[in-house]
Amino acid sequence: MSSTEVRTQRLETGTSLIPTLPGSYYTDPEIFEREKSRIFQRNWFAAARSTDLPEPGSFRAVDVGGESVLIVRGRDRKLRAFLNVCRHRGARLCMADSGSVRRSLQCPYHAWTYGLDGSLIAAPNLSSMNDVNRDEYGLVGVALREWLGAVWVCLAEEPPSFTDTVQAAVTARLGDAGMIEEWGIDELVVGRRITYDVKANWKLIVENFMECYHCATIHPELTEVLPEFAEGYAAQYFVGHGAEFGEEIEGFTVDGRPGFDRIDGVDDEHDRRYYAITINPQVFINLVPDHVIFHRMYPKAADRTVIECDWLYTKDVVDSGADLSKSVELFHRVNQQDFDACERCQPAMSSKAYVDGGVLVPSEHHIGEFRDWVVRALAD
Amino acid sequence: MSSTEVRTQRLETGTSLIPTLPGSYYTDPEIFEREKSRIFQRNWFAAARSTDLPEPGSFRAVDVGGESVLIVRGRDRKLRAFLNVCRHRGARLCMADSGSVRRSLQCPYHAWTYGLDGSLIAAPNLSSMNDVNRDEYGLVGVALREWLGAVWVCLAEEPPSFTDTVQAAVTARLGDAGMIEEWGIDELVVGRRITYDVKANWKLIVENFMECYHCATIHPELTEVLPEFAEGYAAQYFVGHGAEFGEEIEGFTVDGRPGFDRIDGVDDEHDRRYYAITINPQVFINLVPDHVIFHRMYPKAADRTVIECDWLYTKDVVDSGADLSKSVELFHRVNQQDFDACERCQPAMSSKAYVDGGVLVPSEHHIGEFRDWVVRALAD
Amino acid sequence: MSSTEVRTQRLETGTSLIPTLPGSYYTDPEIFEREKSRIFQRNWFAAARSTDLPEPGSFRAVDVGGESVLIVRGRDRKLRAFLNVCRHRGARLCMADSGSVRRSLQCPYHAWTYGLDGSLIAAPNLSSMNDVNRDEYGLVGVALREWLGAVWVCLAEEPPSFTDTVQAAVTARLGDAGMIEEWGIDELVVGRRITYDVKANWKLIVENFMECYHCATIHPELTEVLPEFAEGYAAQYFVGHGAEFGEEIEGFTVDGRPGFDRIDGVDDEHDRRYYAITINPQVFINLVPDHVIFHRMYPKAADRTVIECDWLYTKDVVDSGADLSKSVELFHRVNQQDFDACERCQPAMSSKAYVDGGVLVPSEHHIGEFRDWVVRALAD
């Protein structure tokens, strides 16, 4: 049992506890299958960072809701995405997670050859391509957008509006459509990437990220840096709110010592503050004055989620070879603490005690919006 | 092929072979799910030994038909059982199989805190507990009884009568309601505990335990000690029958040499005899003059069962530091021989040859009662 | 990306691409279950080589469509097959894949004893067998044929005509019912056996074997020996066609150097040629002048197949202790290249891009016959 001391405070009377999702939503393989098709394949999904594909011919194969999506940078330097499947007999075009090709993607089974734009350009013994419509047998395209330095793809035939979904989520949280541009995220550089393999349903991870009622119990380093988090209210609870650094805190680091120079463009009123954004269904963004922490989740099974977390700094900081460890360590610990908590919840989701789910206390009520979003998405 | 010599004897004519359960009962995951809810969660289940929880604050988390049940000894030294799930957001309260806490069970996620009696005593930011009914958000209780030194729990909202089920099974076997008290099992001490992880359906293990038609083939040591077992009739075939030790046998040990002093209270007419009791669905008790062997099964999947087996001796024997190995070795070998046989049957349960099951010979006919009990329990 | 050079040739115009099976046929566990009962248990299945069971009492336990089939050589030297399940309580009679017994098969659980002809000959305590019909409780028999040195079994109660299925497939390919006898396959000896465990559906392996459109891309050694394979037409595309060795090629070896003497009986017009035969659902036979390569597939799951491949030579060659490695190496590489390709296709079978399957180019059109055979077999 944890010996953590938690201050118990008098709050309002009339406390109401509203329900979470039922336990089956976190364990049922059929619901997970439905989530793959109705949520992860229908919404914009941050699949990679644009700089992960530096050159013409660079590729990444990414699991998007169970589908292998191949992202390739063309000779024209544009990024495009395709299903990673040869149209002939179904061989995977690229087995590696990443790599690079020269001018084309050639299937290693029968040598059907595709341009970096996905068009079928050659097939042995089928030079008379009059009869084989190149477009008909080109790679299956996937919608792609770049924003905040991320590559967003959408498997839907008619993707939802990027503005009304991804960008609207950021605006709704920050209360200001332009504010996030202050960080110039697409100009930042990956200082550190850590991948976590978590034995928990992706929704437990979203719900954990959305609330700070657990902060006092499991995040001693974070509440030291952001004292208001000990009160249990997440920055996300309020529109536009950034949690303020403690008085003695000099930077967003594991020991509160100075981090790096404030990113050019970040406004004075956003200095010494921490902002957190959830973009459904699989992105978390954390903004602090000198860096950005960007999480992308890859759901693998009802009880397993892989998370890639990037710590992003200015090119100057990274090029200088400065020691990032104190800076990275703070949120790496937060991640480990959170994912441990989620793994602790997962096995109980199938309990009789959780058939109707648990409850949300007032400082968690905004999780109810996520719950309703999931239920609506699955009903479609 | 085994070269075991088996004496084949002329029995009665008119031999009838009655059917076992169909093969699917041992392999179908849906039937196993139904067994979890209709059998293991509705009947009294021996989950631990009372002495496994020696002090106030001692706990055990036990898998009862797929549900993690937390057994805790209170400050009042009473044992209580709860579902091992926080009522707030569903975190497992105790991840370890056993351990101890001080005065309360605190959830390590958001610090909801429960008394050892299961009541909710504190939750951060919810000190105004007028509005949050403590009883409503206390841990979900599970019925608990202690008998024969074992902790029996039942997940049913209305548990069946303990007397009419557990105790009646013992009486039916021994033919005498009080006889088992002669062994004073709750005063005995665990001399040795061995856990077996068996790749077989739990019912194969019950059926194996119930009959002795296999004894001549697979239990050379046991039939040496109990010569009548070579005839193929289990002690369980007859009400009140104890299999008699062979003439030259001095104790229930692997080589027939002396064991320990007869337990005070065991009657002369029960000396030099072996009694076996099956308590549906998951307990086997073996009584010999100087010790008791107590098996608890934990079914894990249609094709996997964990068995905890305790060798129980008087406190004097255990405290003396006497060598238990000859005594333990006999039934440990029997266990291994039996579980090997069960693992050998499991893969054939899905054969076309076993679609309608196999057959029971006359000395196995009492297995038919178990078969009928299972069918009735699943039909409810 | 492979850098293999593939010559692209002008073919006819009017190229048509016909569909393969839909992706679900290669991934759906329910379809695989149906294949086990409708295809592998209803057709003749090459389960072993007769010489694998050299003596009376020799046995093999083989997985035939999920069922363990026990093949035993009797005292009369005849081979017989049974379900590997004791009729009493369902124990596996033989757990080992192969071995030998003396005069009987005795179940190691309760010692029921069967003759090598499957009849029940003894059961402890049931000597009065008047009442227990020995035939009724004999082992469940499985149909068995020997041909081409292979042991073919069929689990159907009424097996299809061996002539109209297995033998007809050979005749249809070679265009001559007697031609295969030239190789005297039942007199050949296993020079080398290699077992491959392939993470792909069995139908991907059949389809791969049937076509040579992939040869130029993935089989450099094979196309060196058989230059016409670079054109993309499999020997199987034409009735009776044997692919001719290249002019400089001296034998069917990895470097084209001489192999062994032509097998007595192989006609001049079949010398310096390679013939390939597919016998649905799980046998491939490759004939070259000095040896025979015989593949038997054992499907294990929708995405896993085990293949046993025998390289068969005359007794003289094997007895001479000659170095077989150059000879074996050629088709071992072909196997590895093919199975790698199949494993590359398997993960893409569940892609949206393959929901309706892929396409067959003209040189693959005969795969359409296999596709139709599968669909008809599953519909029955």
C-alpha cells in the first residue's frame, strides 16, 4: 500500500459522482474492433513526425487502427500515405518500420513497381499496360495532412474536417486558435523519443491524462513543480488555463532547476506555465516555455497500447549538445507513474465490481465529455 | 507405452459402460465462462488457509472463478472478503498475491481509503462525505466462512447453505457428520505447500481424483501402501470406507516406513486407513492417521488449472523440525502421476473420437453423479 | 526494397486480371475451422512416408486437420490408421510423434489395451468382455492408402475415390496416367528431410507453388537452372510440360553441376526436365531425373503451416554416402524464398486493401481453378 500523504480538503457539499464507461468498454475485443473501424480509422491519426521522413524515398510503416499505413516522401518532397499492400497478390511492400527507397516501391514478390506517388509504373510481362489501368492498380491512397510537425493520416474515404476536429480540439482547450503557433512546433527538433508498451486500454490512458485528481498521489515530482496540481484540478479542467510553476521552481525539470531559454514566440503570459491538450483519439500535447512533449498512442489490443513520446526542443538546444536529461526525466517519470496506474486498472475492468463502471468526482467531470464522445463514435 | 503390469480380473457379467461428459465440456471457452459464473462464483470456494493471514492487516488476493477476491484480516482479527477493485475508477487495490497493510486499504491511484471492514473512510477533496454515501462506495463484500482451517468465500449474492453443500459433501462421503472433527484440521499447520500448474480442464482433475481404476496403472507407490487400490475401487466408491494400509506398511509414506504419531482425536477404527473426500467444485481432502492433504483448485482456463496442495501436520510435528520428505513424497508423486494423466487426456477432448465423450466402467459409476451435478449447475 | 532486375516483356494485349480469394479466406479462424472439416478431414491427406514406419509396432502420430491420427504397422506388416484417443476416458494413446510398441497399444491411464489392428483386447476388471463389445470399443479407424511411397489417410466416413482425386491430379498435370511410375517413388529413400514452420495460410503456399510469375524476382538459382522460368510460366501452366534445364546446366543442383545418375525407368524425353505437381490440398511433388522432392503440408492455424519436405534418391545413391548437399540446397533455397514471400503476404490479408482479394495475371490464371476448388469444398 502506498504511504503517500494526501491532503483531504473540504469542498462543496452536494458532491455528485457521475458514471464512467462500463467495464466491458475496456476489455471486450468486439468493442475494440469497432473502435478500430469507427474511431481510429475514421478520425485524423497522428502517425509520425514529418522529420522522421527526411529525404525523398524515406518511408515509415505505421499501424493505424490495425492497418499498416505506408508514409512516403516523394521526389517532389511531398509526403503521401498508402495502404502498405501490393495490389497484385497482397504482399506487404515494406516490412521494416522505416527506411528509404530510391525512385520507386517495388514489391519483392512479383516485382510490381509503384512510383512514390503510388501509381503502378511497371509489372513484369504486363508491359502492355493499355489494358491494365494504372490508376486502378495503383496503391490505395490514404488522406494526409501535416500540422504541428506531425503527419496526420485518415483512413476514411471522406475524412472529417481537419479544422473542425484536430484544430478545434486545440482551440477549445487553449481558448485561442492562434496561441499554439507561439511554440512553432513544426520547427522544433526531437531531443528524445521514448516508446512505452502499456498493458492497458487506450481509453484508460486518455482518461488518466485528462484529470489531475491522481496527481497528489502518484506524481510527487510534478506537483513539486506545479503546486496547484496537488489540489486535484487538471489544467484541462479550465479553458485556457496553464498551471503555474511553483515560486521556487526555475524550470520544468525533474528537480526544478533551470531548463532552457524560452522558445522565441512564447508570450510572456504563457511563460512559467504548463498547458496540456488532448486531441481525440490518440494525441496529447504538453506545452512548457522551453519545450513541447508530444504523445502519440497506437492502440494494439483491448488491453495493450503503445505510446511514442517525443520531447521537442529548438534546433539550437539540440545542436548545442546540451544535457536534456533533467528536462526529459520529469515527464518520463510522469509517464511511468501514469502508465503504471493504468495497468493497475486494466485487470479490474472485467470485475463484477466494474460491470457498470466506476464514478467521476467533480474534478473529473470533464472526462464525461470523452466518455460521451466514445459512445457516440461507436454508435455511428 | 507403459509396461505396467495390470491384473485383469473377472468381474460381474452385465457390465455396463455409461457415458462421460461430451468432449466439448472440457475445451469450449464458452462453457468455461459459464462454469465461472454458474459454478465457481455461485458455490463456496476454498480460497486460502486461515493461517495464511496471520495478523490484522494480512491480506491475500485470490482468483475465484476469474474474479480477484481480497481476503483481509481486520483489526478485530476477523477475516473479511471483498472484490479487489476500487469503487472510484477501478484500480486493483492489491496487486501482490499476499502481504499486509496497517490500518486501511488505500488505493494507490487517487488515494481513496477503505477500512479493513471495507467501508470508505476517506477520499481526497471529498471530505464532505454527507453527499457521498460511505456504504454506497464501500468495497463490494463477498461472503466468507471458515471451516477446517480453510477460508471459504462465495461470490453469490445469496450464497447456498454452507451446511447443505460443503459440510453435506463431507458427511455424505464419511457417512458421519462429526467424524472429520477427529483430525482437528483447523489446528493443523502447513508442513509443506506445493503448487501445480496443470494443462488440463478442472473436471478431468476431479474425475481423476474420484476414481481408482487408474491406480494400478499409474500409482505404484500408492497401491503398495494401499493394496486394495489395485482392485480399482476408490475409497470414494463406498460411503464411509477408508482404504486399509497393507500389512507390512508402517505409515503413509513413500516407502511404507513409519510416519508420525497418530493425531490426537483420530479414533482407533480410523487408524491405518486413508479417506478421500471431494467437495465440489474444487476441494479434495485426504485423511490419514498422522496428517491431512488438502487440495484447492483454481481453474484458469478451459485447459489450465492451478492446484495448491497443503500437507498439514500437528504443530508439534512441524515445530520439531522433523523430516517430512518421506511423508510428503508419497502424495506428491500421486499428484504428479495424476496430473500427467489429466494432461494426456486434455488434447484428446477435442477429437472426433470424443465428441460424445468416453465411457465409465462400473468402478467409475460414481463419476456420473459429478457429471450430472455439472450439467445441472450449468443449466441453471 | 529488392534490387532484383526483372525483364519486362511485351505480352498479348487484352490482358485480363481475374480475382483471387478475398482476404478473409486467409485470416478468418472460422473459415480455417471449416477448412479443417471440409477439406483436410474429407480428402486424402499424405500423412507420412511408408518407410517412416519400418517395423511391426512402428507408429507415427500425425496432425491431420487438427485431429491426431495414429498410423501403426501391424504384426502382419500392414499399415493401419486410428484416431489417437482411448475409447474409455479419452487419453492420448501415443504422446510422442513417433516410436514403436511391441504387440499392442496400451493406454497409460487405465491400461485399456488394443491390438495393432485397433481391436480392444483387454481392460482391467472387464475380462467378462461378453458385455463389452470389443468392436464397439475398438479404436476409431481411419481410411488408409499407400501410393508413391506415401501413407495417405482420410478421416471421412466415406472417403472419395483415391483414383478420381489423388491419382487424377497427377494424371491431369502430367497428361499421362503411367508416367509418374517411371520414377519408382515408392522405392526411393529419404536422403534429407527438412521441416519448415511458416507463418502463413496454407493456401498462400499452394498458390505460390502453382505459379512461376515470381520466379524471376525471388528464385535466382532456380531460374539459372531452368531459364524458361524467368518468363513467368510455371511448368504447371501447361499439361505435361517439363521445364527444360539450361544448356550449360549439368544437373538439378544449386550451382548447375552434375547431380546423380538418372533414375532407372525415367524416359529419355523426361530427362533434363523438371515437372511439378500439386495434389490438393497439401502435397507438392517435384520430379527431376535423379531425385524427387516431396512436400507434405500440415496446416496448423489460419496463419501457420508446417511443411515437411523430403528429398528422395535411389537406395544406391543414399547408401553410397554421396554428398547430397548441392542437390538439396537448390530446392531448400527455393523453399525458403517461397515461404518468405508467403509470410510477407499473410499480414496484408487482413488489410482493407485486400478485402476483395488481389488479382491474377494471365500466367497465374490456373490458380483460379484452385480458388474455385476451395470455394466449392467449403460450400459443401
